[in-house]
Amino acid sequence: MHIALVILTLGPGGAERVLSQLANAWQEEGHHITLITLEHPSQKPFYPLNPNIHLIQLNPIFTKPTSWFEYLKNITTRLLLLRRTLKKEKPDLILSFIDQINVLTLLLTRGLKIPVIVSERIDPAFHPLSRIYKILRRLTYPWASQIVVQTQSAANYFSKKLQKKISIIPNSVFTPKKALTYQKIQHIVSVGRLSPQKDYPTLLKAFKVLTIKYPFLKLTIYGEGKERFALERYIQTLDLNTSVHLPGIISNIEQALLKADLFVFPSKFEGFPNALCEAMSLGLPVVASNCSGNRDIIQNEINGLLFPIGNYKILTQQIERLLFDPFEAQRIGKKAKNISQTYSEQKILTLWHALIKKVLQST
């Protein structure tokens, strides 16, 4: 079977990682995989890809546009290239990732008679789209063969008419190669894009309070994004320069998590929280906001602790609870490890296989 996968870029993001994993798994199963992005060929994929995957990068523009006319011309060129490429490749199935690319893929494949599955990678109720894209999503999503979301919260966003086309497929969680050694909590870690969505100021406020009583604590936030400068200034304002570190993106997040004693995830909203699940699979005790995505994964006080979104006081209390009671932290961490069985790669691939079979049979 020939499957074409479409995504904007193959940078260091959760959706990009999942798409790369699916592409690799299907290629190893013997399928013909074409992976199409709208970035320049000089941009290397962040995550490893099977060398037999046919990677097509559709941005031939070397220089940044200097005017709106050039910008629109560049976009139009890439979109026409995408339609031309899909017509030439003639895949049996197209899978598109992320809302705006989903809309464009559905528009560009109109009339090609190729089934298209679109996948939302975050809860659309909390992910702001421009007015035009909201309208286009409402118009084009009925054309999709299926709409994949990761959680029930995300599924609930869509209209009754679309519910029959919705499939819930979470991300897989890998079984870690190494085991975590439980010890006194000294090093707190968080992972994610440095963006308003991740709400790191709430974590920093809680951490400031904790360091007054527990000055030995260290906090590392892995990730990169447009909020770096603002966060660095806030860290300075709170006088946390020596105890908070922002090392940027790292390729081996498992190695970083193995050096942690507690994982905190303060997001305002999530799709399927990959970083949270990865921490849990290692057996790290976790404290997370009760936003969509997080609350689909964590059973409060069983495999993790939840706190209200943006409430740094309760976050402080939850972290201190685990600092005060290491046996409770260890119990929660051990329960958290079960996540890798619940969302094993084989279970998730089976869901994708069943969905693709259903789509092809109904075409």
C-alpha cells in the first residue's frame, strides 16, 4: 500500500515525532511511504527516518519574502507543488497532520479521488485559529474520510454531523530502555515548547516559593520557543538564576528525564501530552495541571497529582507533598510506569491499521 503523509515541517515537535514514528513503522511493515513537507530541502528531519522513506520537501524558496506579494506568491507556489506532487505520486491514502495543513490538504486534493485522513494534534477548543481557517475547517472537514483526534475532549469539540467520522487514537508510549532509580527529590524537570500554552510562569512562581524552604532544589526546563527571553527575564526577577536552567532542545529526552526526580507539566491545554507520558513511563512521579489532555492521562492521586490550571499555590502544595513524603512519590511513580503498557506501540498501530482498513474498504 502507498501512503502519503503530509505535514508542515519535521522539526522538534510532538506531532512531528509521532508522524515520523508512524512512517518508520509502516515502512518496516513493507508499505511504500511518501512523506511530504512544506519546508526547504536544507532542513533535515529532527527525528530519525527510515532511509527507504521517500521524503519530498516542497519549499524551493531560498530567501525570506520581503513583501506580502512575495509571501503570497511563495505560499501559492508551494500549494500548487503539493497538489501536483500528490497527483504524480498517486497514493492509495493520504494522512495529513495538524489543523491548517489538514484544511489545505483537503482543498488541494478535491477531485483527486484519494481518501484523506486528517489528524488534529491538539484540543481544537483551546487552539486559536484565524477566522478564515476556522471557516475553512468547518467547510472542508466533512470532505475527510476520517478525522483522528487523540482524546475524548478533542472529539467533543466537533459537531454532531462529524462525530461519525471521528476516531480517537492516542499516541504510543515507548517502554524505556533503562530503569529509574528512586531518590530524594532534588531535581525538578519540565519539557515543552517555551510558549504561553505551557504556562511556565506558574511553575516558576511555585518553584520560587519552594526554594525558600528547600534551597537545594534545582529546576530544568527543556525546550525552545518565542517565550525564552520573557522567561529568562522572569527568572532574573525572581532571583532564580542559579537554580533554574533553560538548556534548550535536546535530542535524547529520556537521558535527561533519567536525571530528574520529579516531572512537572503546567500546561493551559494539551492534545496528547507526549512529554508527560514519557516521564511517567520511566516511573517519575508527576504533577500536572488538570487541563485537557493531562486529565485524560492522569488519575489524580493514583498515577500522578493534578492541580488547577494556573494555580501556583496548589501546585506548590502538591510538589511539597511529594518532597515531604518520598514513599508517596515512589508509589505514584511506580503506578505511572503502567502508561507504557496502556499505550504500547503495538496497541496504537493496531488502531491505525483498523482505521485505514475501514477507510479503504468504504472508498
